[in-house]
Amino acid sequence: MPWFDPNRSIMFGPDICGYATKKVHAILTKNGKNHLIKKEVPCETDQLTHVYTLILRPDATYSILIDNVEKQSGSVYDDWDILPAKKKRDPNAKKPEDWEDEEFLPDPEDKKPEGYDDIPKEITEPDATKPEDWDDEEDGEWTAPTIPNPEYKGPWIQKKIKNPNFKGKWKAPLIDNPEYKDDPYIYAFDSLKHIGIELWQVKSGTLFDNILITDDPEYAKKFAEETWGKHKDAEKAAFDEAEKRRLEEESANAKTEDNDDAADEDEGKAAGASDEENKDASGDEEISKDASSSSDKKDEL
């Protein structure tokens, strides 16, 4: 069943996808629409067993627990956009003409200094002199280079002062939203008849058990302690021991591979040395044969 199926009532549980998504989903379906919780609820990311609990109460409050510890809570009204807002901005409201929403105003006392705009951005370098080998006919008319003018301060900007009549940014007033209609049973789901597990994964090994739906939060907490709580310490110890053995085996295998590589390298060097010795011996033998042949020919002559 895809997560957007409108026939679903509640979708709840951890979602780990890639490096970015590591959160607890709490999706409530009302009137054929899925509504995601607006708060972030991080999930556990290790390889141990964890218990996830969602509590919906008749007063429309909720709690999300992980391993029997509350991680998030609030109001169904506030943390899901199931109902339209009670209030909305009046679309017909207009900002009053005398409303001043400029926080700062130009300072009327701040005047631009006389001659400010006449200050050049660059000036002629005062110490520059025409080179002795400069030829006006060949090089053209010589002009002294320019440098930044230390007196130039950039475009003049008038100072600003606080506006004594500033009223803040104008917003249209709130009015009752005619589309809002309270749902006193917003927390309730009258068609909870089935349980399904949606599982998208690229690594095997995920197990599920002890799925409980009850109207007694204390019983659920006790049940978790008698099942998950009874074995969690032993599971952690067994996992740590298995990880220790795995790391030791990886270390031993790495050393074995290093030794094998070193042995292969030594064998390669030994083979190379043997080839050189054989080559030298073969050369000596050829020289000996040549010398013998030469001697034989001399005797024949």
C-alpha cells in the first residue's frame, strides 16, 4: 500500500533514507487527505531493536515515545494541518493612508557638503615625471598616471534617523475563517481494522514483532518493558560482542593479506635475481664456447 493511499488512517514509524532522512513519520489521514506532522522527530539509527509508540488522547493531545521515553508531544490541532485555520487575514482590509511603515527616515539636518560632488575619484600622481627617453613624436603626448584620491569618499548618502511615527509593518487584521469547522473527534479513527507494514529497504535483516493497539497507554508501556525491555541489555551485549569479533576478524584478515602481498613481492624479487644469475651463467658459457672454438680453429691452421 503506497504511503499516499487515502484509505490509510495512521502511518507511524521510523524512516531512514540515505543521509538526509532520519525521522519518525506520524501521518494522520482525514477526509481522504494525508497530513504530516509539522514537528521533527528524529529516529534511532543504530542496529538495535527499538520501540516506537504513538499516543492519541481524547483531549486531542498526543505523545510520541521511543523506547518508552517521550520525544515529542503537543496538540493534534496545532501540529497537523488537518483543519483550516480558525483565523485568517481580512482580504478586504486596506492599509490606512497615514500608516507609516518606514522604520527610518532621511535626517533633514544632514546636508551634503558643498563641493562634495566635485571631488574626483582619481588624481594625478604628484611625484610622476616624464621619462627622459620619452619621444612625443613616436610615443605620443605624455600624461602622468593617476592614483586613487584619498579625499574621495564615494557617493554621498544622507544619514537616517528613527521614524517617531513608525507603527511597524502593516498586516491585515485577523477575522474568523468561515471555512473553519471544529472537529471534536479529530483524534479519533473509527475504521482501525487492519495493520500493515510498509517496507522499502536495500539492506536485509529488519525484523518486526509485538505490534500493539490499545486504549491504555500504561498497559502499552508495561507491555514494552516486559518484551523489548526484558531483552534489550542482552541484545546490546551480544551485538557488542559480535562487533568485537567482526573487527578482530577484519584486522586478522588484513594482516594476512599484507603478509601474502609481502611474500608475493619477495618471490618476485627472488625470481628476478635467479633470472639475472642464469643470464650471467649463460653469458659465461657462451664466452667459453667462443674461446674454445677459436682455439680449435687456430690448431687446425
